[in-house]
Amino acid sequence: MSTAPYKRLAYVSRAAAGITARDAYDIIRVSVNRNCRLQLTGGLVFIDQHFVQVLEGHPDSVDARYAVIAADPRHEAIQLRQSANCDALLFAQDWMAFSSDAQIQPALRAQFGINAANPLHLLPPEALVAFVLACCKA
């Protein structure tokens, strides 16, 4: 029995008090260099004071990186929404793609039904991954 060569996980967390889009850009700046070295790819969205990330790569690297993220004080109420083996990378060309509130069009929010009554952390896992992909590839 063969297993898929990659792992993909998706999580949502509330940004700690005081975290801004500028802080999210700093996270990206550092993560691109590290992810290149670790052969990790993915996308990060900073929206409505929440982080939504898809992280993918070698299973051991993904798990180790997620453990660091989960312990990072910039994240509160972190929820692992998807953890799955996969045969292909959605973000194969992106060490860490990024999008934030200012870049996310209202039509994209509407397409995924994200509003005050339906916050993004309630999206089904597959829709959450699709949202990150749509935000980062727009």
C-alpha cells in the first residue's frame, strides 16, 4: 500500500491583540526563506483579524512547522481544520502566498458566504482550503 508523498493542513486562528497586517507581512517575509529551505509551500490569508493558512509538503516537515505555529503567541484559539495526505501541492509555486483584507474583493467573500453571520472559521475544511487558494491566486 503506497501513501501520498505530501501532507496538507489548514488551520484558522484569531490574531492576538495588536497584530496587524504589517505583522502578517513580516511573518511572510520570514516564512518564505524558511519554507524554501524546508520545501514547504502554502498560502496565508489575514482577514478580519484571523489567520487562515494552508501548509503543505513532506509530512514530517508540515507537522513540525504546525507545532511551532500552534505555540506561537501571535495565534489565539487555533483550530486545525484539515490534515490530509495528498498527491499534489496546490501551492507548488509558492513558498508562502499571501493575501490580506485590503486585497480580498467583496465578491470573493460573497462567493464563499463569509459575513458576520457566517465567519470564515465556520467554513467546511474543503471550502476553507478553496478560499485560501482563491485569495492567494486572485
